[in-house]
Amino acid sequence: MHYQPLERPLLHRGGNGLSASGAPNPRAALAQRSPLFSEISLADCTAIVGSAHERQYSRRQTIFLEGDAVRQVLVLISGCVKITQFGQSGCEVILRLNGPGDVVGAFGPSAQGTHCSTAQSLDTSAALVWDPTQFEMLSERYPALRRNAVRILQERLRDMDQRFREISTEKVAPRLSSQLVRLLKQIGKAVNGCTEITLSREELAQLTGTTLFTVSRLLCQWEVLGIVTARRESVSVTNLPALVRLSEGE
């Protein structure tokens, strides 16, 4: 069963990027950090965000399933979401992870059909949500929004190309270390002087196209070398330069 998330409309904002009280619009300012709103003025960003709703998702909640009709366009404003597909054998593969500022799932012209993947929140998360038809109208009104959407789709393709090349040509150690370096930038959190990635070993295996045993073995080796500290549901990077050298095959 799908859990129906709470939904509440954002407060009406003025066209100058300020709230009714005259204070800066925090949602618009936050949304401006998203690649989707790159080079869009605060006033225009305020108008776009003002037509959205905010939804909250609990940890490990399914947001949509592969095959579901696309009924919303989501921009994550907090938390982390994993995008997955299942093979015929039932094995799960993580296609990508979404952090704050990322668009979750299908959007643009592709948003008229069905989802080709499943989205699940890894942490307590929140997103700005638009109806697909409404978002398409906004894209027509604000051409920069459409241009940014195209750039995001192109970036997704480049990321998939890179990961496919890594899986096809590289050994697991540089592949896993490269993925950890990318994850640090995307979803890493500062904890006790280190940067922590909140993913299980199984999820790291799904993300890098290898086995749980191999990921566990490598993390144990790197922990002995003082490069990472591995726990059941997270990995903390304690020596980033060493991890980067591993990703470069040194």
C-alpha cells in the first residue's frame, strides 16, 4: 500500500521574492540552489515555487513505483531518494541517488507517460511538487526552466554513460572508490570531522554493479588502511586524498 504523504500548499508569495511579511522567501531561495532554477531570478523562482505544494516523506517510504502513471513533478528540498529498477530475477539495481535540489523521477515531455523506475526515500525527506500539466505550462512561461530541464536530462545521460563505462572496463576497487567520491559531493554529511554517506553495503553493491561480499571485503581493507570507517548503514570517509588515489587506480 502507498502511504499518502501530507500535502500542504505553500503560502502565497509576492512577485518580488518576499513573503507577505516582507521577509525573504526561504523556499524560493532554497529552490534557487537547484540546477532546475539556474539563471532564474528570485522573483520568477518565487512565482514558480508559489504554484507548488510541499510533501513530506518518511524514511524508506515509496514515492512511486515503476509502471505508475506520472502524476507529479518533484524537486527534493531535503533528504535523499534512491531511484531503482528490478531485474527479471528480482535483483534491485540503483540507477541514481537524488539529494536536495534534484528532480526526482520523470519530468518534461516524458512526464506524460509512466515511471520507468521506482523511487524510495532513504531519509526523512521533503519535496516541492507540481502537477505535470502545470509544470509544462510553467516551462512555456519561463523558457529558462525548460532549458534547465534539458540540461538535467543530459547530465543524467552523461552520468549513466560514465557508470556504464566503469562497470565495463574497470575493476571493482576503483569503481567503488569513484562512486564514493561522487556520493561525498552529492549526499555526504559532515559528522565528527569526517564526511558520512548514509548507505548500506548492499545499496553500495547495487549502485556499483557488484556483490555485497566484494563491497564488504574492500571496505574492511580500506578501514584497516585508515581510509574509511564502515558501519552497517553508513560509510565515513576519513582520508579523502587516499580514496581519490584509489579511484584513479593508484
